[in-house]
Amino acid sequence: MSADAAATSAAQRIGRWLLRHEGRLFGALLAVLAADSWRGWWTQLDDARDYLAAGIWGTPVLSLAVMGLSAVYMSVIALILWTARPPVAQYPTLAPNLLAVAGGFGIYAFGLLSPADEPPLGIVAPLALLLAGVFLVLWSLWHLKRSFSVVPQARSLVRRGPYRFVRHPMYLGNCLTLAGLGLLNGTAPGLSLAALLCVLQIVRARYEERLLCSVFAEYSSAMNELPAFLPFRGSRRGRDLGLLLAAACAGLVTAAVHDSVQAQGSAQGATSARYAATCQAWHRKALAGQWFTQKEASAYARTESQQDAMDAVPACHAFFALQESCQQLVFGVINEYEGPSAPPTPAYLQASNALLDAVENKPGCKSVAGVEEVCRLLRERVRRGKTLSPKLGQVMRECADKSLLTRTAGLIRGAM
């Protein structure tokens, strides 16, 4: 036997072994991911307590519900896959199985993408899509039970629950979740990834249908009676596919437009890069009470060697004066901070109160102090049982939204 033939034979043996044991392999992997989901939920619960104590319910409750249902889902499918009976039929070739794995686990690529500073549709709408998607997936799984699989397989036909209305409610739930994640990420790469993975859900469904038709003769009649994804009267295979593909293309177009708008903004910034215009933009944003983005903070840091020259410009002098007065209060807090486990000293409490008073009463100090420091101090104040003023309460709501955006990766568990 030649070396090439031996390598091919070994690869085929490995492939057959993986297909025989894929259920338990995926079950073990998803059990680990489920444990990570519960850890993420517990961490989120610890943060949410501060916001709930401050009377902020919307974003924290929605995010906890999404992460909690996602953790339940991951735990259940890990158990199902570990105990599933052998399938009646499955694909022996690589392409259908690999595409299914990419469609399922590709969702974790969202964890590699940095979110937008402000999602295009805010926070609540994407979270609502996520919650609806996870609920539909769990409802589908309740009726699928041990017929569930990651790769296309045939075990039994299910016509109960959501399967009375559409043939692929679980993939529809996945697409809702993907849409929520794409909008929550709010960047061109995030929206493009959501559209691509939604198309992969359609591909998974097509492979699955071919397999079911080859095993169950009655499935052909189900294809004529029920739409594939969208529960609309008259919605059949062609129309379903067209609508979902149109939605995916719309996501790509939205991503392109979003990216184009960002590029235009960058070009305008480059053409108005004179010191006065730059400092005026920073000053206006600070006085408006808007958080500075990471890009803006980096741009400011790069001006350190130029600040002597910039300080001669009146607009820059005004901004630097604001920045210096507020930054001194931040340094006071940092110098007295002894760590999260150490009890607060009187000097630290005094410095913390001075900075929060400036955030409340001095225009611009909130933006200069930064979201991380301000939000940490607000959570500490709530933990000490102090009541927040209406203005600081509004800042606390902004902190809840910012906290969620930094935890986007923790919300991807439910879209598997």
C-alpha cells in the first residue's frame, strides 16, 4: 500500500470513529461550555445586584434571562447528546457535517469582535431578539428531546410544539439570536458574521431535509404542508428561502452602510485635524456628558508629546484645564484605593465622594473620569446602601448598558 493510500485509509478510519462517537464528543464539549455559561451567569448576577438595588431593571433583567436560559439550554443538550441513541441515518461525507459544525460553533466568533460604542438600535431591541431566539430554541428542544443532534442525522419525526407550524423552528430561533447578537455588536464585522451564520442555518436545514426524506416517506408530505422557517400562510420552501436570504443580504447591506458611515466620519476627522478643531470636539463631547470611546482615548494619549504646542491654542487650553481639574480627583481615588477586598478607608470614601460630586455637578467631569472608574464608584455607593441622586441614577443606567456591551461574548451561548 502506498503512503498516500495509507494516509487516506487512516483518515477514513478517524472519520468513521468521529461519526460513531460525535454525540458523546459534542456532549462533553458542550458540558464544559455549559459550566462556563453558568459561571458567566453567576458573574453577571453579581454585577446585576448593584443595578437592581439602584432600581435599574430593564437591561440587567433581560441580560440575566438570556444568559440563564442559554445556560439551561447548553446543559440540556450536553445531557441529550451524551445519552442519545444511534441515528437511523447520517451523512458519511465531510461537507454536511463540517458545515453544520461551522454553523453551530461559528457563533463563538462574536467573542472575538469588539462591540460598537453605541449599538445602532440600542440595547433593549437586540436583547429582546436574543431572548425570543433562546426561548424558541428551548421550546423546540423540549419536543425534539433525544432526536436533537449537532450534525445532520435522522432519528424520528417530530410534529409537536413549534413543529406544528414550521419545519425548522430551532434554526429560526438561531437566526433570531444571531440577529440580536449582530445588532448588539453593532459593527460591520458583527453584522456580516450574523448574516453569514444565518445563511449556514439554511444550509444545515437543507442537508437535514434531504436526509429525512430519504428515511421517512411521510416527511415529503410535511414539506408540502408546512413552511420551512416562517409561519406565514402560503410560505413554502422557495418563499422561505428567499425571505431568509433577503434578510441575510439586508444584514450585509446594513453592515456595508454602517462601515461606510464610519469611514466617512474618520475621513472628516482627518481633514479637520488641526489642534483647535480636535480640542473643540473633545470639549463639546465632555460638556455634553458623553463617554469617550477607546479610539478617542488613544488619540488623546498620542498627543502627549504635542500638548505644549496644543496648550497655546485657546480651545485646547480650555479642554486641558477641564481635564486636569477632573483628573486630579481621579488620581485622589486611585491613590487611596486598596483593592476590592479591602474595607474602604475614610480617606478613600472622601476621595470617592469628591469625584462623584464632580461627576454630578461639574460639566465634563463624568466624561474625563471615564466609564470604568465612575461606574465602579457608583456600584460601591449602592453596595453601601446609599441612595443615588436622579442624575447619578441616570449615569448608573448608562453603566448597566456599558457593562452589557463589554460582556457580549457571554451572551453567545444561547445561539448554538
